[in-house]
Amino acid sequence: MAQDKPETGVPETVVYVSNAGDPSISVLSLDRDKGDVELIEKTPIPGAEAPSPTSMPLALSPDRRFLYAALRSAPFTVVTFAIDGESGKLAPVYIGPLDASMAYMTVDRTGKWLLAASYPSGTVTVNPLDADGKVGAAACQTLTDRPKAHCIALDGVNEHAYCAVLEQDLILQMNFDAATGQLSPNAPGEIATKKGAGPRHLAFHPSGRFLYLITETTATIGAYAIDRKTGTLKELQSVDMLAGPLKEKSAAADLHVTPDGRFLYGSERRGNMLVGFRIDPDKGTLTLAGRTATETTPRGFGIEKRGKFVLAVGLDSHNMTVYAIRPNGALDVVRQHPMGKNPNWIEFADLKQAG
């Protein structure tokens, strides 16, 4: 069980877990060598006065000074937390409005723009961020008519953006202007997936050469090559996550690539499993590394920045399990820890690198 961490000592890596049902953020320290997790504090998310408030996506500023947490229940807001550079503890400094219930948020590489995708409203928004982490009250851009937009992701050079639109079975391909915060269609402006696949989340390979897509309704992982000049995508492969059909319709959720680019993992919520793949370093294609039973309804998980451990939370188990990654990509259980109610999102911050 995660214990309150003593006041002495600076945590090496801090883990932030969004608890949708509280709503709150569990702040934990992670031992980089052993994978041990200890609770530092559990921080309430302010502004949750509505009946049955729900928190979900988190986004970390590139300098690790701020953590942003969105409330998905009306009135829709985003809370800016300042991160204490010594302890990792959170202090709310600002509450700003959002246009809608956001399923996903990310901060661009300059730390000046918050990009978000709304599943219920079918929109993508860009809000300005000031030097104090405050979110601009009005979006500077809103893209509409993208039903069930589920993820917005920026490449490593901050020039191209991609958005998974579940209902339209598309990945939007866009250019991003970091000076103005504006998104514009690439040429072409979209790439289609298989009809009914349900594109959900995206993850980049650290080389910047490949992009991966998890599809919710067909539980597949798509591998795409990225044209380094234009930012456009070319599909390389589509692989099944499951060994066979489930009794219920599949519900794949999240995916992440290890920092060394060797492995990719995806989660599936109906079968309650993590599925690992080995990545060909030259081709970007995938081969199965193994399937691991995990927490109930693994909507979110994360891989710490040294690529040694996977942390998976269960929306309906209210727990988190830490796994060690073997050299072949298989996962070994380290330990299970209780979280808040309905944990669903994980972010990591290495305090020793904080600005």
C-alpha cells in the first residue's frame, strides 16, 4: 500500500494520477531503480462544485513548472497547478474556462499554447498560456465538426499536429504555427483508417520517424511513417491487440512508446489487459511481445522516463499496478497500490531536471 512519504528527502520522479471520481490528483514518488511508489499527498481539484464532478485529462508544461487538470463536468474548467520543485507537491494558482468537456490536452513545446480535443462536442481548441501558467479565457482557435475527437498530439519539432477523430475514422494532419498558436490543414489534411475502427489515442516514436494509433472499437495498433519534410503520414502496418474476439465489443484505450523506442504498449478495457509490442528500429513495424492481465478498466497508463517501469491504473478497480519491463518487453508485476476513485490519467515529472 502506498504510504505517506516523509517530509525529508527529495523524490527522484514524481507521478501524478488524476482520480476522476473524487476529483483529485494523487501525487506520488517513484523510485527509479526499484519501482517503489509512495504517496506524497492527495490534492483536491478546485472548482468542482457541480453535482457528480469528473476530472480526467492532465497535461504537463515542458519546463515541468505547471500541471494542468481539466474538469469534464459543467462548468468546464482547467486548473493550473504550480509544481513545487523540491517536493513535487501541487498548489492551485488559477482556474480558467474551457469551451467543452475535453478528453485530451497537451501543451506545445514553447509552453505558450494548450491544445485540447473534445469528444462530446466534436471540437479541437487552442488556448494561450501566459508565463505564470494561466490559461487564456477564450480559445484563439476552435476547429468544429469533428465528432468524438479524442486526441491531439504535437510532433517533437512543434511543427505538425495530429488529431484522432473517432466517429469519422480519421487522423487529421495539420501544420502548427507556434508563434500564433494556429492550426492549419496539411496537404492532405487527413488520412482515413479502416471504417468503424474508432481512432482514439496517438503516440510518437522518440526518433520522430513513426506515429502509432490505437483504435478503440477494433482494438488494433496502426503504425505510420512520418514524412520528415511535410509531416504527412503513410500507413505501414495494422496489428491486432487481442488473440481472439471478446464476449463484448472491444474497448481499446491508451498507448505509449518506451523512451528508448524499443517497445509499445496498449491497453484494452473490456479484457482488462496491457498488450506489448517490439518495435523494429528501422522499419517502425510491430511484433507481439506479450499480453498481461491488469487493473479493471485500464483507461490510462504511463511509462516512466527511463523506460524501466509501466504504471497502469484501473478506472473501476481504483488501484494502480507497477510493472517492470523485461529485456524482451514482457511485464512483471512489482506491486499494486490503492489510488483515489476512478484513476485514469498519469503524468511524470523528474524534479532534478525541473527549471
